[in-house]
Amino acid sequence: MVAIDGWGCGGKTALAEGLLDRLEPRMQCLSLDSFFAGFGQDQPDSPVPHLRWAEIREAVSSLAEHGHAAVRDYDWEAATILPPLSLQGGAWLVEGLFSLRSDLRPWYDFAIWVEGRLERRLERVAARDGAHMIAFWEKDWMPRERAYIVGEHPWRDADLVVAGASIGVSELGPQLRGHA
């Protein structure tokens, strides 16, 4: 099982898709975005309140230990949680911000941190999700991700750090030192 973590809108999904282009059907992807709780539906008992964390832990552990899990995906268009879907397979990419949280790390065989340039990512958010999402990112998403990244320094537990959106390999070191 491989984790792909990094700042929001920084290149994690692009990396996962590129890997899957070469590795499917032997490897499949589990996106943490699938476990969104819904806007205004924070989970008070979750360490990441906007995600259904107990379901994430159960899915990741079950896939790692047994090769199957039941997952309730989030339908972003309908803004609803879908009925359970059975997933099976022996090789998984777990992609998404928070995927390297300390309570998930024991199940990974390999971990990747994708570092992207932060200064222009709201432009990428607007292009990907629509300009109406910028307020959500500024008020909700960015403070939560910053607390996680500053608190846990997940890139330090990565086996590989890669250059993501709008950043060159030579800029990785200085930018990572700036997060500490």
C-alpha cells in the first residue's frame, strides 16, 4: 500500500493518475476525497472533522490486512454519501491530504509527499473547482491543512518527496524548510 500526500491542489491526484496509467489494473486508488462528510457536516469525533475518519481508518486497514473493504463514496455533484461499494485488490494507492497522518502510517509500505508551490494554488483551485470554492478554501480547508502539516511534518515520514505543481526540484529543500 502506497500513500500519496501533499498540500491541497499541489499535484497529488496528477501523480496518482500518472502512476495508475502505468500500474492499473494491478494497482488501484483510494482517494480520501471519497470520505468527505459534506459541507457543514463536520464529524466532532474525527481528528480531521470534514472527513469521515473512522471510515478511512477502517478502509485503509481492511485493504492492507485483508485486500477488501466496503467504502461509502461522496457524490460531489449530488452532495450526498452513496451506499457502500465493495473494493478488492492487493495493491493500493491511498491518495489525499492527511493520508500520512500518524494513525494511518503503519499500513503503508511506501509513502510519497508531493510538494507544490503554494503562492498560486488558489488560481489552480478556481480552475479545478470553480471560483466559488475559494472562500471555503481560505476559511476552512487551508487552516486545517496548515495545522496538520505544521503539527505532523508528514513529509519527514515520506520515503520519496517529489516536485508537484509549479515547483522545480531545486526549490524543494528551501520550501520544505519553510514549513517547519
